[in-house]
Amino acid sequence: MTMIPTRDGHALYVKRWGSGRPVILLHGWPLSADSWDFHAMRIAEAGFCAISYDRRGFGRSDQPYGNYDYDSLSDDLSDVMVAMEATDASLIGFSMGGGEVVRYMSRHAGRHVVQCGLISSVVPFLLKTSDNPQGVEQSVFAEMSQAILSDRPQFFANFFKDFYGGGQGSPPVSVPYLQWTQSMAMQASLKATLACAEAFATTDFRSDLAAVTVPTLVVHGTADAIVPIETSARAAIQNLPDGTLQEYEGAPHGLLATHPEQLADDLIRFLQTSP
């Protein structure tokens, strides 16, 4: 186990598998680095160094009461990169993690990054506003937060059915997999769970995209019920000068579990294109 200190005095749990050029994997809400394990193994076997870590407040990392905004989270990413001596790195963010990728690129000038990946990402802006009419209504996020406060375990039991594409039916993952995902979510503090939900729901990353000038792979399911593709991937790709969009037809939000082999193959092909 490796614990990395952050600039504001907390500790992050980090896993490093393999050797070679670093690939940093940022997990989604409300999960942990373990959600990347299958892909981290494949990436390590392909000759790269797979680095994943638990976001502050989640998994085995410290659970401070404050600083869950994206500036703080991108600073954490910077601290992990420094501690891991990561240069010529690829940053791959799933869901909420996509925001950390693009905020790092703008706030830290893309230091030591040669590629980016946005998988089922919340980028560029989820919230519906007058200048973002395809976004999600504020009431949806307010109801979500209230449901978490009222009965967090029950909320996640329902949430992950949509996350993996089951809706009212059976999602395309096993019951034990659903239970494992729910237990991962319950590792996080209540404060971090709520604060990060607010962060990914309300943070506008549209101006950050100008800093993402490196080759960027965008992958999104067309049936994503958590982060609609129109307001995310299809909007983001229009502002990425060296971006490639791959749409998984009929796929849900949780691509890491529902399309593991396809996503691993696409990621490795992309990683191998770096000079």
C-alpha cells in the first residue's frame, strides 16, 4: 500500500502496477481506484505503468471535511504525479474523473501530459442553464442529494441499476458485481459523496477545454442514463482540437464493467499511438 501526501496535509491511497510510460486512471463517483482494476491489469500487461488512486474522501484515502472542488482535486492529481515521478503521462478519467483531467490541463498547464482520455465523462458541463439548454435540470441533482441523505444504501441500490443500464430491468452485470459496487460507494464519507456530487453537477469545464491540446480519446455510450451523451461527449469533442470520439452504441454509463474488453482494447490502441 502506498499513501501519497497532498499539499494540504491529507493522504491518498495509490496503486502502481507495471512499468513503462505512466497511465493515470481517475475513477468515477462514487467509486474508488478498484473500479479500474481490470483495465489497470491490461494496461500494465501492455507495457505501461498503470497508476490509480482513491480520490480524497473515497476508498482508503483520507476523508477531510472540505475541499472537494475541482481545483483541489486537480491539485491532488498533480501531487500524485509528482510523487510517482510521472512524466510523458496519459490521463484517463472516467465520469467525474474526466473533470479532474481537463481541470489539471488548465490549472497545471498540462505539465508532463502527452495524452488524455475522457470515458463516460461529465465534461464539459452537466447543469442546464440558459446557455447550456441540453443540460440536466438542477432539480434532478437536488433530488439525488436528498435521497442520499435520506437513505444512502437504498439510493445506491437504485442508482447502480441505471449506472449499468438496467433501469427497471436487470442490468448486464451480476448481482454480486452490483453488491461490490455498492459496497465500494459506501466506503466514501457522506460529506465527500454529497460535495463531489455537487462539484460534478455544477462545475463548468467549457473554458478548460482550450487547454486540452494533446491527443484526446473520448468514449461514451449512446444509452448513458447518468451522463447524457449529447451534453457531454458530443459537446466536448467539438472543442477538442485533437480529439477522437468513439460512441458505443446502446451502451450505458458504466462501460468499465459492461464493455471491459472493448474499452481495454480501445484504450491500449490509443496509448500505443503516443510518440
